[in-house]
Amino acid sequence: MRRKKTPKKQPADEDELTFEDWRIISETSAILAPFYDQTKRLQSRAVNETHGSIWESSPSMEYLLFHIICTKEAVEVDYAVPEKSSDDRSTARSRHHIKTSLDNCHGKLDSY
């Protein structure tokens, strides 16, 4: 005997994206867009195959490194944010995560 499926519950109000969530998504998208663009640009476009495809990607790596350095300078992380509300703590936490990710990316790109 088959059981009737219960209808799916609608998301609760707490599950809605906040302004801060959308800001993080927007910033992350802006940071990652050049990586997507450069990846698409380099796919199957090794014109001078005599030196290999990796050689063709060198200018893109330099561009991405420059992008990350400029983005790191633009991101302002204020560790002295007063903890007036949970929104302030959330903003400081998310900015700290973005800054840490940019530092890691810079370190990895710089090693190439």
C-alpha cells in the first residue's frame, strides 16, 4: 500500500536572504567574474602551440594576480566594528572571510 506524499513545507521567514547575504553574493560574483572570463578566453585558444598551452596563460595569470591585489586593497576590513547588533557582527565576520579568501588566492597565484 502506497503512502501519500506529504506536501513540501514552504521555507520559513528565517530562510530568506538578507541584505547582507545579497551583498556577499554580489561581492563574491564581482571577485570571481575575471576568473570565469579568463577561463573561457583561454579554452582551446593556444595559438602558438610550439611553447605549449601553459605559456599562453601567463598574461592571464598576471591579470588575475593584479585583479586580486587591487581587490584586496579595495576591501576594507574593520576589525573594530562595535558589536551593537548581530548584523554588525555578521558583516565583520563576512568581510573577514572575504579578506582571508583573497589572501589565500593571492598567495596561490603569486606562487605561479
